[in-house]
Amino acid sequence: MSTQTYHGLILEKNNHTAILTLNNPPANVWTEKSLKALVEVINELNADHEIYSLILTGQGGKFFSAGADLHLFKNGDKEVASNMARSFGFAFETLSNFRGVSIAAINGYAMGGGLECALACDLRITEEQSVLALPEASVGLLPCAGGTQWLSWLVGEGWAKRLILCGEHLDAETALRIRLVEEVTSSGKALTSALALAQKINNQSPTSIAACKRLIQAARNIMPNQALPHERVEFVKLFDSMNQREGVNAFLEKRAPHWLNT
């Protein structure tokens, strides 16, 4: 296992899985520097063909991330607000477009930009003590890093409005019930569960995973009758990859496949 440190982030690589820990105690808030570091990390992982999956979690046992540091906005400086909005948006859109599968292992409070970070991931696992919220309107702000869009897509307009317009805080079981997260674990077990899920991902063809992810996320923007032809195109394009032949032949030969992430 190798470890690298970035501003507010710690990156570990374990075989085909990268584990990125948000490391800005006590609340793991995001800063402009850590958001830029996130972009740097994702770009590096996209170029690392040994990495198939990415797990994000928070340092410590209380916070996944509390989002932005509100001290940045106390003077009402619009230039600061504009810079931070761009930084948040670009960082989390880059995370959303990671070529592999990303999993948020939520191990505590995920508030504001912390929850938006989790929303930018492909999958979310939360511990039973976690609290999830988008409370920006309670301090005169709004979610500007995908919260109004990704949350609405995941849980529907009604629950999105309850969180954003009413300022509701969700416990883990409610988050699971409304499909904001896919799994709830006991305290301290989110990362373990995420690693087990990552192992399942790592057994899949990374070429197929990347194509499937593009198609699934395209459903956010275009109607099925427009997207369906793209499925067939992507299917045929897989035959340009050695993984297609390797996967089929491994199955027929009753052996484990040896994937290439190219």
C-alpha cells in the first residue's frame, strides 16, 4: 500500500482501489486548496491504469465533512463567493466524471458541501450515527456544488425540497429509505463495507465499467429513446478492447479474467 499527502487529503492505494481521506480536522471542511487538490488527485487516478475504484471517507469518527468554512463568507465578498463556487463545482464535477467507480464511505456528519461531495460519488454507504443535510438556506446561502441537481435526481423533488427548503437533517435510516444512500453500517464499518464493494467492482472489466457509467449518467440528461442507440454503439465499441475477448474466453475456460485498464 502506498500513501501520498495532499492539502487536506490523504491518498492510499491498495491494489486496484484508491482510498481518499478528507483530512482537515476537526470537521474536514473544504478549502479552495483542498478542492484543487481533489481535482489533482482525480486526474492522477484517471491516468493510473491500476486503479479501478475510489473510496472517499473522513478523518476521525465524527465528520465525513461539514462542507465549506463559513468564515470565508462572513464579509459578504462576492469575489470570494465566486471563486469558491467555481472551485466546488469544478472539483465535484471532476469527481463525478472519475472513469472508475467512486464510493462515499460516510462516517459521520455530511453537511452542505460534505453531502454534495458524497452526491458526486457513484455510491454512498453511511454509518448509523451519520447525519446528512444541506442547511445552506439557514445561513442565507444555497447548495452550489450540485446539491440542488444531484439530490433531486436521486431522491425526487419532494425530498430534495424538504432537505434544501425546510432544512431537514436526515438520519442514516431515513437516508436509506429515500434512497439517498445504498447501505447503512454500524459505527466504524463504512470503510470496511466500501472496500468489500470495491472488490466486487475490481472484478469487473474496467472498460465495461467506464462505458456503463457513461450510459447510466447520460440518463440524467437525455430521454431513453435518444440514449438507447448509444447503448448499442458502446456495446460494439467494447470489441476494440482486449478485455472483451479476455472476459468471454475466461468465462468459457472457467478461469478468472485478467483485466487491462486501458
